[in-house]
Amino acid sequence: MPAREIRFRLNGSERRAEVEDQVLLLELVRGLGLAGTKLSCDMQVCGACTVLLDGRPVSSCTTLAIEADGRAIETIEGLADGTALHPLQQAFIDKFAFQCGYCTPGMIVAAKALLDELPRPDRATVRRWMDGNICRCTGYETIVDAVVAASERMGGAK
Amino acid sequence: MGTLRRFEVHRATSVDEAVELRRRYGDDAAVYAGGTELLLAMKLGVARYAHLIDVKPIAAISGVTRTDGIVRVGATTTHWELERDPLLRRALPAFARMEANVANVRVRAAGTLAGNLAFAEPHADPPALLVALGARVTLQGSNGARMVAVADLITGVYETAIGPDEILTHIEIPVPPEDARVAYVKFQILERPSVGVAAIATLREGRFVGAPTLVVGAVDEVPRRVATPRLAGASARAAETRDAIAEAARAAVEPIPDLAGGVEYKRHLVGVFTLRALDELVAEAA
Amino acid sequence: MNADRDARGDRVASTDSDVRPERDVSAGIDVERAGTGGPAGTSAPRADGVAKVTGAARYAIDLALPGMAHAVVVRSTRPHARIVSIDRESAAASPGVLRVITGADLLAAGLWPYYGHIVLDHPVLAIERVRYQGEPVVAVVAESKREAAEAADLVSIEYEDLPIVVDADEALAPDAPIVHEQRGERVGDEGMDQGEAELVGNVCAIARVGWGDVDAAFATADVVVEGEYRYPMLYGYAMEPYNALAFFDQGDLTVYSSAQHVYMVRRDLARMFHLPHARVRVIAPYVGGGYGTKSYTKIEGIASSAAYLTGRAVKLDLSVEEAMLTTRSDSSHIRARSAFTKDGRLLARDFDIVMNSGAYTDNSPIVNSKTANRVFGPYKIPALRVVSRSVFTNTVPGSSLRGFGAPQGNIAGELQMDEAAAKLGIDAVELRLRNLVGPGEEIIPGKRPIDADLRDDLRCLATALDWPGAEGHAVGLGVSASDAGAYPTSTAAVRIHADTSVTLFTGSSELGQGSRTVLGQIVATELGVPLSAVSVVSSDTGVVTYERTTGASRTTTVTGKAVQEACREARRRVRQLAADVLGVPLGSVQDGPGGVRAKGETLTYGEVIERWFGAGGEVLAHGAVRRAEHFQKMPPFWEIGCSGVRLSIDRDTGLVHVDRLTTVGDVGFAINPALVHGQDAGAAMMGLGAAVREELVYEGGQLVNPNVVDYRVPRFSDVPDEMVHLLAERHDGAGPYGAKGAGEGAGNTIGASVASALGRILGVFPHELPVTPERVWRLLRSRA
């Protein structure tokens, strides 16, 4: 099967790739060396593979890579500005919002989509938005703490 | 899982082209939009197609419009768009709320309402409410277009009335009269709802104006309409009305037992959630 | 911390107790407050923080080698069958395929094809017979994963079905189908040291604990409670599924793996390939969740044999669905009796336990023996009889999972305390207080006396939960004490570099529990160097020092002690070097922060090292702990569980709503309070999942929910309205600074707590977990 050329913006850089149709977005980004995006449940319920496609969170395990054609992909690797961490990343560290860290990239990316849309969510809103992201280690509360702390740090308008 | 077997995606730019592709590839092809159900089934190996017909490039079947008391949802419109759509939120707030609680945020961002209907997974939220609202879909095939009520579209578990060369292009949802109340409540402990009840009624001084519409979804193979003709004019709060409604709802379904519960329990839940839907109508009317 | 949590904390702190609300749950190093003279005792930020929030952390699943091949496993579709034939011709001819491997191939190649750290009965790939649906039968190795997967579809296996047994009680029947007609070779005694003659039929292991005249005690009892209890089979769902990358170099085997216990895996692989331990290197980089599920060998043998037979580096990544077919926890069915005097003194307890251990031995004998000695609780019991049998069935092999027998037993032991309280008309907390062992008293004769104040813990827990609850809510709580820490063999090494920075080598794996952070804190504290000058290298058998396991909540206590020993040895060596370079007697050299003091001079480690060597150099020191001194008496420490819930139910649906979950972390001393908090919160949520929702369901020999859509683990929406975590720091542990382990205890009592709270609401105590809405509804209806 002939590969298709796609052009997309990946964490701010224009990229080009040749992909066969059945290649998944997860395979594309990990194939490009961005291994922060993780595969776990493979059924769109755990959120470890969350990336933003034109700002919307999607399960990259169940999204075709060709869907990225002409669009912007944002992965966990795109959040920090050089060595300066994104406020969400810093808050996750400060609040001990992870342990094994396997869910963390997807968790942070999902939270970013939330704060992009709702800069000052309350705890209930955070819980509801993040309900599709599973963490097996923390018991979740510290993650809510971190998202709320980041939103405050980012000075989101209430 | 983890890898998809090979297939080719055909990007249709018009409905005619999509119809033509369906004719050409027959059972080897599936219509593809959000992919949340289709790609999952393919990863699980329960479905295998050599060709996917991508309908997302078809501009004519996207977005939400309203004309003459009907909200028209294009087939490629996602749940994410519907829960945020200002027009839909104004015209059918209960529907927008239901959309905001479908699956999780990522599935909503990619999955479409039309895909949800076309896949006919019985444990789903939208069908019951759409049936209650009297929604219809447009199916376009090589012999032209036809309108089918959602109630007639879903014919069984993963089975629909969509013909082999047809494309579901739009969902048309009549906006209920100004004084009608609409509610959708569900019980969900797993990834999908195990009981969903849609209720529509007009209440005046606590009594039904005409018969209320009640549809139970997610529990049986297809959404089931609850027989309510005797309830026209009944007091919504009266114990005998409530008992009659719960009884009628329980009798309307043949629950599918699964990990969320057995037949008896689910039938009980149907009664409970039918009354909760009713309570929501009454509370809203008050 | 938010205001309402502070308010709750104050209420508890005002009691006359050592229990305090959690402190310092945000990252920060306040050495003044720590009291150890260093960062030990502070919520130092995680050593792996930046790596994990930026996506830079590399797990075994992320690793690749140029030219590596990929393996895909073909699994048995039958729960019990003889393999008649395997047709692999078309698979072998499929594009990209390097080799299609069967169990017979391993035998033909002269490899030892079984693994197991207790009994060698687990075939790497099935040999002649399959014993559960999902068992690996064939490994297809190809240039790409896609090609391997496509070829795997072409493998056709012909089976001849054999009778199956799925239920453990049925497996004990005299005419039950036998899962293992021949037993594997015994290579470990743990959990297998009893009842040799009784290991017949499907009995995998047997454990007995007891003393006193039980029958006589029951005969004199005023009140007896009796019942049967069930705890479900669970899947731990560590989010990184099992995976391994194996290759041979000059005949030496290297395996990158998601394993918790790299040294245990090394032993299995060395045996398999007839290699000396020194020629097998097992490396666990960051591990994406463990919880016991990654203890011991899983799929390393498949990846390694594929590498051996193809001469290539081979990667094997399981899916989560396959992981669910690899390991689960042992379920329990317990027949229990407890006898009391009318004033609530325990006279005797009697437990007959059957554990469903699945198709292979794995770690079930130890889980079984732990269930046996954790089931009766930390009470003064004049007469006790426990017999626990681990039973083979045609289901996914059972093995370790957080709590390790404790939650499986606690449901019976603790719930009977509540049932007895109701029957006796005595408050359930008071009943426990009357029977709990006090600090320094023995739970089991000859074992380490309990290193905790359970009565104080329980009182604080009860206060924090507003015991006994109010209208519309009910409180359930409980205690447990686990003989934790595993066998206390641990070593560590520290290298002090010429710039006074330090590298710690430890065999302990970073599973997320924070071992790198905590062990680094101990090093920084012991050596008086900043945390930023300490680097931790872990879990690589080719480099680091021996560590028996990373499990049983042992790292802080046991490994921490080895690290302390290594630091002390390093300081001794530096003093020796300083005495040499300064020409002073050894006795006149004093330890100082980050160096030594002598002759009125202060020298950093680096200065001592450079002056001794002339240029460059380093000091290397080893520390070891064994079953001696602090750890002579087993267990190394008692892990305390003291948690509970406050809940309500929706009477229409049976849905349980937990509005408060409280844990008391009785950890002796929190070397990193925020990490203790994380362990308690995580363990408690895992316990809650098992209490209300999680259960692997079998229909016949088929697992019907082998994915995390149908096997639902807790989500954000399942978090109780309030989570309250208390800390008890009495410096009563055998670990560094009086610390003892955490990480499992907080979850151990949650199942029984939920059941007991429900019992108070329903008027009937549920004896089976999880209490799904349907089960609660049925109980409600049975009362109506």
C-alpha cells in the first residue's frame, strides 16, 4: 500500500511524514521519538495516550495518523519552554501528582486542554473533565490539587 | 491489539462519491468519521475492513443548522461540537447536556453522533433521547435520499436499516414545543450506560397535557418506547401515576444481562430511572 | 492544603496522641523541621520529577535497539487442553517473519523451559498442554510488530479439550480434573514448608497457623460468630503492560524489563540458559506501576528465548489485555468462626481458607501463607486455628498484588469483629480496643513484637471518621498488621566522588513509590551533602548491588538500612584516608557535614579523596543487612493498616457513595511525608476499587472481562468526597530514623470497612466483595 504524505505542526514545528493509512497517531509521534505519549488500555478509556489535535484532546491509540494532516499536534514534549516547565508540569511536581509517571503525560496534556478552555475550573470540573484519564498510583486527589494550583499560578480569570 | 491490520482510507469529498465507494467495495468497506467505535472494533479484531470511506471531507454534512423548528445535525459533527453548540444548547438544552456526558472528553472530541447511531451499540445515550424527540435521519444511496425515524433506524444489536450503499448524512431533531420539558437520566457504572431514560412532557398545574413520551435506552437491544396513552391528563405527582409509569417502563424492556447487572436488577433500574426522569420534568416545570 | 482538611486535622491533633494530620504534602525541604540533620523527614521533591512531567522518563516499553526484532504471542483459546498440533507453516512463510517458536523448540534447543521462584512449573511457552485460556503457546518473531501480528493470525493450533475446573472449592473435590499431574521441581521453600503430604490433587500449597485448644475455647464461648467470606480475583492494572527487550552479546544475556525484582528474574533466566548469574544482566528502567504485579519473572523468558533462537535483539510488548492474562491476584473463600466472652474478649478464632491460585504456582504459596497469618488480625487470641490452601484451577495464574493476602483475609477477620460487636451489643471500636495487642506485644509467638500503637491509631481513625456516624451515613473501619518486608537481604553501595558528590547503587526498582527520592534523602542526610549532589542508580543487575526484591513495602526500611550502612562505611573510609593524609591518629578524625574535621581543619570528602590519591579518585563503600541484629526477628517490621470509610447508599440503585476515606499511616517516621501520603492514598483507592467494583469474572473457563473497559478501576469520579490521611510517627520501626514500611497497609482494611459500614446501613453484613450496586440492591431486597 502506498504511503501518504502528511504535513502537520508538531509541538510548534512544521513536519512532514510518509504514513500508511492504518498507522495510528500514537505510532506516528512515538516513531518520531516523542515517547512521552504512552500506550496503555488501547481502548480510549485510560488517557495515557492523550495528545491534542488542533487543541482538542484525543486518544492517539485510536486516531489515524493521517488525521493529523494539515493540523497541529501537541504532545507532552511540547509543553515546556526549553528547560522552563509549563505551570502544570511544575504543579504536578510540587503536589506529588504522580508516582510511576506512566499516566502523567496524558494527564498533563488533558489538563492543559481543560485550562485552555476553562482557565479557572473548580475541583468538581477538574474531576469531571479528567474522568477519562486513569491513574493507578495516586488516588487522584493530588492531581486535582495540581491542576487547581496550576490554574491559579497561570492567573486564570475566574 | 496495538496494531491495526492494513487498510486503505478513501477520502470522499461528496456524498455521491461516498455512495459510489460503498457500492464499489461493499462489505469490504466501512464508513469512517470519528473512528472511536470503528477503529476500536478493528483493533479488537471483531471487524476487519480493507477500505474505510472517510466522510469527514464532505463539507455538506457537517455542522448544526436550525430551520422551521428542526435542528439539523450533519453526520460528521462530533459530540464535542454538539455539547458546545450555542444553537443546540438553546434549542435542545437537555440534548446538549446528554452529549456532554457521553463517554469521556477524548471520545467526545473525535466521535460523532451519526457514528454512534450507525454503529448501533445498544449501550448508548443518544438513541433513547432521539427516539423520544422524534428525530429522523437522512440516508442517501444510489437511489436517492430517504428519511428514516431513529426509532426505525436501529433494528438490533449493531444492526441498522442503513442500506449497503447508503450514507447517513444528517440527523434532524424536531425542537419540542416551547412549554414541553425534556429530561434524560441514566445509570452508568461501567464505561457505557446500562439504563438511560428520556422523557418529554408538557405539564400544566402538575398534570400531563397529552400523554408524556418515555423512551428507555441502553438496557434492551434497541430503545423501547413506553406505552403511556392512559396517562394523558394524569397528575404527574400522583402515586398511582408514578406506579403506572414505572410499571409500564419495566414492562417495555427485555434487559440484556451483562457485567453491570442481571435482568431483574436492570428491570428494576428502568422503573427507578423512569421516575427520576419524571421527577426532573416536574422539577423543571415547577 | 485546603482549609477543610486543616480543620479536620486540627480535630485529630487535639487528641492526646502521636497521630497528626499529614504534613508537608507539597514539595519542599525544610531541614530545620526534619529533625534528622538532613533532608530525611522532609517532602523533598521527587528525584524523577522533571523526567516524568516532561515525558522524558524512559520505561522499558520505550526502549529500542537498532535492528531489533519484535515478538507477538499466540495464546491458548482453551482453558485446559492437550496440544495436538501446531501448524506454523504459513506463519513462518509470512513476510518479515524470522521464526515461529513453540515450547518444544525451547526443549529442542536445550534450554530449561520452565520458570518459577518457588516451583518450576510455569512453562515459558506451553509444552504439550495448556492450563488456562490465554496461556502463551507460540511466539512469532518478525522484523516488525505488524508483521509479527499478521503472521500470528496464521498460526493454527489444534487442541483436544480436557475437563476444566475454575472454582477453587470444586478443584478440591476428589473427582476434580487435575491441573498438574506432575509437580514441578521445588526451588524455594517460602510458603511451601508445611503439609508436604497434603500437596495432592490440586492443592498447590498449604499453610497452618495456630495455638491453644480452639475447640475447647469455642465450647466455653458466650458468643460465636460464623460465616463465609469472599474476596475477588483482581487485576492490578499497572499501566505499563509487561514488556521486555532481550539480546545476547558474546553469549551474555541482557534484558530490559518492566520487572520489580530484577535479581529474581536474573535467577530464572540464568537457569533457563544455563548461564552463571554474572552473565545475565536484567535492567529495569522506570517502571510504569508495580503494586506487586511485576514481582518475579513474567515474559522475560519469551523475549530472551526469541533472542536466543533468532540471534537478534527481540522486543516483546504485551497489551493490557494480554497482561490481564498473565497475572492476577489470588481470590479467597474463607469459612470463619470467632468466639467471644460476653464482655467482648476474644477466646478463639478458626479460619478455613481456600485461595484460587490459577494455573501455575508463581507466588501463590507465599500469598497463601501471608493470608493465613494476616487473617486473624493483631489481636490477643488465646486459641487460634488457621488452615489455608492455595489451589490450582484453569484460570490465569494468581500471584502478588498489593496487600498480599492481607485484604483477602481481612474481609473475614475484621468483619467478624463488627458482627460480634453487633451481637454483643458492644461498640465495634471498643471491642477492637479490648482485644488489640499493645505496643511490644506479640501477635504471633516468636515473631517480632508489634512495633506500633494500634489502639492509639484506631482511636484517631475513629475520631477522624466521626465514629459511629450519623443519620444517613455509616462508618466502617478496621485494622490489620502484616508481617512485611520479605526476607531482609539487602545491600547498597555508595561512591563518593572527588567533587564530594555521591552515587548510590541500589537493586531496588523505582516503581513510582519514590525509592530514588527516599534513598537519596537518606544518603544526603547520612553524608551531610545536599540532595542535589546525590545521584541514584538502581535496578540493573550488571551494575548495582544485590537486592532481594522491591516489594512487601520493604525499600525504606530494609534497603534504607543497607544504604545507611553503606554511608557509614563510606564515612569510615574517608576518615581513614583523612588520617593518612593529615598524618593524625584515626581516632582524632571527626565526621563533619559533607566531610571530616581534624586538627582544627575542615575537609570535604572531595578534598580528602584528592589529597589521598594525588589527583582524582573516589571512595567506594558497601553496606549490607541480613537477617541479624535489627532484623534478626522476623518480620523486619509489621506493616500497619488502619483505615476506614464513611459512606451512604442510594437505596433505589444500591450504589455506594463514599463521602470520606481516612487512613492512619503508622510509619514510625516519614522520611518523605508527601510520598507516604501518596502511598496511603494510592493503596486506599486500590482497596476501594476492589471493595466496590473490581472483579475478574469467569464464565466457564473464559475470562469475560479481560480489558479495562469491562474491568473498571477507580476513576476521578470514584474518589471519595474527602480523603483524610493521618500520620503516626513514633519512631518505632527498625528502619532508618525509626521508619517502617508503607504502601500496602492503607488498602488492606478498606474492603472490610466498606462491608462493615454497609452492614450498619443494611442490617446485614455483605460477605462478598465487591459490593456492586446489584449486590447491595439484592441485600436491600432481602431485608425488605
